[in-house]
Amino acid sequence: MISSENKIIAAGLLAGLCGFVIYATAEAVIGLSEQLGIAVMLLLFILFGAVLPHLYLEQTNQSISTVSRLGVFTLVLVVFAAGFSVEATGTALTIILTLVSVSVILIVATELREGNQQSAQSENH
């Protein structure tokens, strides 16, 4: 039987693919530039495919640590950013690299905070 967590992640990936449909619709209506379109496509895919499912799972399933969830998200972001950045230049590449950098900084900061809290708790006992 498939776990509810796997169902949520699979639904998130399907929602990420729907992000491409949203992008195609927005491009047809608004007419985004090709370079900016690459960054928007990545943002929509990552938002729907990784961020929202992991935020939901973070709130509903506390058995997995925040650092682990951020690690999975960062890995997914790096993999997709590498694929999307092949054709990106200028502003789009800057947006993609900023997203990856912020994600890495978040995971390091969260790990440091949790480690600091654990060491403070162990000193009190």
C-alpha cells in the first residue's frame, strides 16, 4: 500500500507539471520573454512540485525532521535548477542561482539552530 506521504509527493509532482500549463497560459496571455520564462517555469515547478507538498507534510507529519525535509527540497531544487540553467542567461540565471543559494543557506542555518538547541538541552541535563 502506498503511504500518504508518497501520495502527497506524487500529487505535488503532478501539480508541478500543472505549473507548466499555468506558465504556457500566462505566456500566451502576457507574452513573457524566453529568458524570464525559464525562471518563471522553474519557480512554478518548484513551488507546486516541492515547496507546497513539503510544507504540508511538515505541518502534518512531525516524524521527519525539518532539516531532512529541507535537504530533500534543496536536492530537488539543485537537480532541476541544473537542468533549467543550461539555457538561462542574465536575469533568469541570477534568479535560479539565488534560489539555490537561499535554499542552501536555509538548510545550513536550520541545522545550526537545531544543533545549538540540542547542545543547550544536553547542557541543562
